[in-house]
Amino acid sequence: MGDILAHESELLGLVKEYLDFAEFEDTLKTFSKECKIKGKPLCKTVGGSFRDSKSLTIQKDLVAAFDNGDQKVFFDLWEEHISSSIRDGDSFAQKLEFYLHIHFAIYLLKYSVGRPDKEELDEKISYFKTYLETKGAALSQTTEFLPFYALPFVPNPMVHPSFKELFQDSWTPELKLKLIKFLALISKASNTPKLLTIYKENGQSNKEILQQLHQQLVEAERRSVTYLKRYNKIQADYHNLIGVTAELVDSLEATVSGKMASTMLRASLAPVKLKDVPLLPSLDYEKLKKDLILGSDRLKAFLLQALRWRLTTSHPGEQRETVLQAYISNDLLDCYSHNQRSVLQLLHSTSDVVRQYMARLINAFASLAEGRLYLAQNTKVLQMLEGRLKEEDKDIITRENVLGALQKFSLRRPLQTAMIQDGLIFWLVDVLKDPDCLSDYTLEYSVALLMNLCLRSTGKNMCAKVAGLVLKVLSDLLGHENHEIQPYVNGALYSILSVPSIREEARAMGMEDILRCFIKEGNAEMIRQIEFIIKQLNSEELPDGVLESDDDEDEDDEEDHDIMEADLDKDELIQPQLGELSGEKLLTTEYLGIMTNTGKTRRKGLANVQWSGDEPLQRPVTPGGHRNGYPV
């Protein structure tokens, strides 16, 4: 109690200071009156006020320099009286400063009587250019400011469509109002009450603890990825061992009957590495499909998960081909069936988990060339996926996997044609208008799908119907922080700029100026691709073959490479309860079938076609394959 009394005056003073700062006027009056009645002394806190006469003078000087276009005076005051922590750390302050530089750069163009003095104008433009190349470079990846990096290079900004807004009568007053409000906010914030300072300092230690926890989380995630890889390898070896065991049992049974042991038995008894054994136990697919259609939602989910795992964790090559061929030969997804109730219908299940796991399995099929060929046999598959893509708003992962499957479908020309005719380009452009709300997977696969569809003449003609919107979306994506999408954006731009009407629209919006901004900031590969795009933009004649349709369905652009993404098995929704079967154990315990050889020779593809990286992409690709240096 004695300690409280010793500091009571100071504590009451802190409360009074905060109430005054927060403008609780009535509360402050009542508080002061009660303190006086009770004889409690109020300690007067000492602190500078930005609202005193000196601060108000500085504020007026800043506004006057803004009105007079006095660039040097304004920014001298700005840097002297606005702390660097606010100028460099506050996003609103950074954006405001950017627009203030624009204001002074175009001041003479807007407010000079007659023709502006060229030397003075050049000086202001040069000052703005220096800002863009130094401090302003931090905002070069922000879509909002991207067009303004071309401002110093445009001969007459007043007539350029990209800068029309700057020369409207309302633009300067609105900017001035933002400046005044910002100064008022800084004015208030600079008189931070001691009570608030104490609170912030205490919160800093909590922040450090959170940072440590975040670091530990990152490390734990890194370790989990390592363990997952080890687990997948062990599981694959387990699958192989089961396959050897099944063959041994069959061969031993034959031996008991007086028949000779098979070649496979002798090979099984020889010392071999597990990874060299491609066999997995065969399954009772008739029973499997029946339970997928009639079983409980939980059983359906576990079966779909196990079937996917069998495909994704199998060794690339003969083992994976054997698994896939078994699925296809037994028509696992009912692509050859015309029954009303089929496994494919699980894509429209009322269960979110079943719907998601069905989408994951279809995406896994689509990751393999033979799987895509199998799915393409049923035209309803594409229609169902397109419908699910547009309707799915509950589950992000379901939508990602549907999109991933469609993107891989776009490697096949007949499916490209169908997607273009179904208006998928318009849907993609609409989604990509707001890329910051998309996951990395959705963004990459959406842009890659758009590019693949834009490579076709029908796709380019579809883009020409909304040329302005398509060009705006693609130019905005050029500056996106996710650099994985750049090759697809460049490829789409290069492709659609072969259409004269789109080239004309691009020139009108100053596309070349926007592209040249990226030449200064991109890496060597990006620069070379953009130079090809600029060359395409400035071409006058159509490239060979563009006037003719490229929609011959007999040709297939598909490359014969298979890429199984790690994302297919991420963030699993279901885990088995104690005693509940799942994964390969569920399949081999409840659905073991008769061992059959379903191997099939792989068809030859265009495996020798390589992408140099110097030119924009001009063949269909999928992100998983492109990261490995070749189209899938």
C-alpha cells in the first residue's frame, strides 16, 4: 500500500495525460473534479506537443510549399520533421510521399501560365526520376504505382491515357487533403502519452517471444518435410515388399501343386534392392468401386486417400505405370461407364472431405500423360471440373486441385479447344484481376492455364474481345511478387500481341513504357523475354501462320513427361482413429485381389523439345514441369 501511495500522484498524472490525449473531455473533467474532492494531487507530465505554435508553423510551411510547387523547401521540411521510422516504415506515408513527388514533377505542366520553362521542368522531372531509382524503387513491385515509373520517359504526359487522372482538377485538392490529414495524425501521434509508451515497451518483449516461436515453427515445418520424404520412401518400400510377398505366395502355391516355381519367384529369392521391385498387390476393384459409391462418406474419403497415396508415393517409372494401368484397366473413375451413379459423381458430393479428396485424385491422374488420356475419354469429366471450379467457394484446396487438373488438361489440344469454347479465358481473367487474394498454387496454375489457352488462335481471338482488360491484368501481373508466374505472363503477352487489334490496344495504353520499366529491374532471362515482347508489340505484320487456324485436333502439343506434385498430399483433412485402417493397409486388408500384370509400354512423346528460357514460352506447359526445365 505504501508503494502505491508513493507513486499515486504520478499514476494519476499518467491517467490524466492519456484521457487528454484520447479526447475523453467529459471523463477528464469528472476525473479531475473527483481527484480534487479527494485531495489527490495530479502530477503534471512533461512532453512536447506537435500542436504547439512551432509545430503548427511547420505544418503551414509544408502546405504552403505544396501549394507553390516549391519542391526543395517541401522535402527539406518533410525529411527534417517527419521521422525516418514513419517515412520508411509506414505504408501510407510511403504511398503519400510517392504521390507528392508526382505532384511536384507535373506541377509546371498543370499550373504554368503559357508554356512551362523547359529547364525548370526538366529539373523537376529529373528529381522525380532520381527518386524512382532510389527510395521510390521499393514500390516498383506494387501494381498501383507501376504505370508512374514510365512518367519521366513520356514526352507529353498530359495527353497520355495512363496519366489522365493526374491532370483532372480534383486530383491535387484530394492529395492536399490527404497531406493535411496525415500531418494532423502525425501531430497527434508525436505527443504519445507515457502510459501508451509503457504499454508498447511491454508489448515489445511479447513480440520477441512471438518471433522466437515463429522461428521454431519454421524449423519444425522444415523437419516435417524431411520426415515426410523419409516416410514416403519407407511406405514405397513397404508397397514393394507386399508385392514380392504376394508373388511368393502365388508361386509357392503353384509349387505345392507340382508346378515349377515361376521366374518371378526365383528373382524374388535373389538379393535385390526393394526399389528395383515394381510390383504392388492387386486390388479387388469391383468391391472398391462399390464402396466408393455406396459406402459412408468417411469410408469414401479414406479410400480416395489410399488410392491417391498408392499413385503419388509409388516409384516413378515401371511401378507407377503399373499402378496407373491397373486403375485405368479397371476403369477406377468410371470414365467408360454411362451409369447414372458413378465414382465421378463424388466430385459433387455433399461432403466437403469427399469432394476435396476426389479432386485430389483426379489431379493426381491428370499429372500423368496416360492419366490425362484416360480422363479425356469422357467429355463429362471436363464439364464437371469446369462446373466445380466456378461453384466451389467453401474449400480452397478442392478448388486448387480442380484448377490443377484443368491446367494439365490444357496440354491436350482437344481439351484446350473445349475450354476456350466454354469461356474459361473470361473466368480466368476475372479471377486474376485480384491476384493478392489467391494462394500461390491458384495464382501459378491460373496464369499458366491462361497462357496455354492464349497460344491457340481461337484463344487469342477470345482475348481480343476484351483486349483492354486482358492487357491490364497481364501488365499488372508483370510486377507481382511471385516470380514463378513471370514466364507464363510473358508467354501470354507475346502470344496475344500477334493479333493486330490487341497490339493497337496495347500501344494506346503505353504498354512499351510499362515493359521497359521491367527491363531495368528484371534478371537477364526476364529482360530477354521482355525484349521479344516489345519486338512483337512493335511489329506491323502478322507472324507466319497466324492468319490460318492452328486448331487441327490431330496434332497434340503434349510432352510425354510426368510430374507428381508434393501439393497433392498436403494438409490432409482426415486421420485414422485407434484401430481404424487407412492407406495401403486399408487396401491390402479389405480389397486384396488377384495379382495380374497390367504393365504397358509407354508411348513416345516429344521429349526432345526444350525451352531455352531466352524467348517467351510458346508451347503449352504446366508449372510442375516448367520448374524442372521442360514442358510436361
